[in-house]
Amino acid sequence: MHRMNMVRMLLWWVLCLPFAVQAHPNGSDAEAQGPSLASVNAAVAIAGNNDLVFAKNADRSVPIASVTKVMTALVVLESGAPLNEWLVFRKRHTPAAANAYTRIRVDSQMRRSDVLRIALMSSENFAAYTLARSHPGGFEAFVEAMNAKAKELGMSGTEFVDPTGLSVENVSTAGDLVRLVNAAAKYPEIREYSTTDYFRGQFRQPRYSLSFGNTNALVHRQSWGVGLSKTGYLSDAGRCLVMISNMNGKRVVTVLLDSLGTRSPMGDAGRIKRWLDTGAKGQVAKAAREYSREKNAAYNAMAHSATAALK
């Protein structure tokens, strides 16, 4: 992590220490009882139930990148704003992050339903920003609503500062995200939009169209029956994935945070699926194991520093 981000995470650990010290077993202890995973933090639950079937550092607050957009979608739908309203992609009122590339033209328009769809399925950051900017109470009120909803859901290790996930200050826990996914799954729009394979978005003023694809390869595989999905990536967050899918004859919530490789969350999902089916633990590549070891050491060092700061 960059030095400034490390400082931010340290401050978070200080604020949430009572929560953090009651965390689930560390990675090695958790995996002695469950599947081997490349992801540093993980949680598995039966859909509709917030009790965890498997946990790996599931109470650790970490950056969640674009997984943030699940909460963004929830706030949009609960605001009651009309989905057929045309939204304007206005120039950002705050500087965009360096990796906030978009193909969408400033001042063009798209229906709110389609803006929400591309934010979820394709992780379009300008779309997520525009949803917040177009909120009845404005951008700041939207972020406040995100945090209020997190509190309502009992997500005590969660904080949001933006609707896209481009900020490393958007943090949550794997256990908290199970609660978020279960709440979001009650909305058919989130289930449909987040699992759309491909979409041709129509814009106006000027009139043009763009193609979008889903960022989760598993939605294209019928055997997985993915019913809700969101990926995420930042250098400080690693590769992240939350989804609901078919496993061992049940609908299962899977939360995977901070993996090294692009395909690692998909590989972890497969290992969890096989573990639920057969009890097989599976194997993780050496590079991923080393990455997990280093990240756990860094988080443990921050927890130790936070403990010392309170003495």
C-alpha cells in the first residue's frame, strides 16, 4: 500500500479496534477448516441468511473498490427516483481518479435504468457518479444515504466516501458485504442488471450507442446460475468479487476480497463450490499464497499499531 493509504487504514483500525479484535480466525486457521483460497478475506453464507458458513478474516475492514456499486444501486432504488428519467452525464464537480476512464461523452444523456445497469454489470464509474449526482438530494446526500443504509443493515465495519469505489477510503468487511448482498438481492433490478451478459447502451444529445460487457466471467456460464454479481479492483483492494450463485443445490452468497490475480476470485469461487459439494480443499498457486501472507502480515501490523496507540 502507499504510505498515505497505510495511514488511513491505521486510523480506521484505531476507530474500529473493538470490532477488529473480535475478528474471525486468521487465514491459516480458517483454511484448516475450509477451502484454500487466494483471497485474503472471504465469507460464504446461504442466500437470505447473514450467518456465515465459512469465514476468512471476515471482520477485517478493507478497501472494497467497485463492490461499492452494490450499495450505490440499493440507494438509487430505495430513493424512489424514476428509472425511466433521462440523466445528464455532467462534468465531475470533483477531480476524477487517474483510473476513471470512460467512453461516455460529457453532457450526453441516458435513462436512469440503463445508467444503473452499466454501473453494475460493466462497473462504469462515470455511470455510478452520475447516479449519485442525480440523486434528489445531490451527491453529498447520496453518500450520506449510503452510510445510513450500511448502519441500518448492521454493517458496523463499513464506511463510504464515494459511490464508485475509486476511493480506498470506501471500506467494508466480508461479513458486512454478505448483509449488503442479501439486502440488494431483494430487488429484481439489481439481480437483472448485475448479471446482464452484454448490453448496447443508447445515449442522446448527441445520439450514439456503446457496447458493455459483464466484468464477471461466471455470469456467462449457465451452470453457475449467477443471480447477483459485482466485481472490483484497486491496487490497494486487490481483485474482489461478490455474488449469489448455485452451489451444492443451494443459493449461496460468496464474498471474496483482495486477490492477487485477475482470475483468482473465479478460482476461489470454484474452490468454494467444490468444498461445499465434496469437502475438497483445493490448491492455490504459490504466488497467491505469498501475496496473502504479505497482506495478512501488513494488516496484523496495523492492528498491533492500533492497539499500541490506544494504550
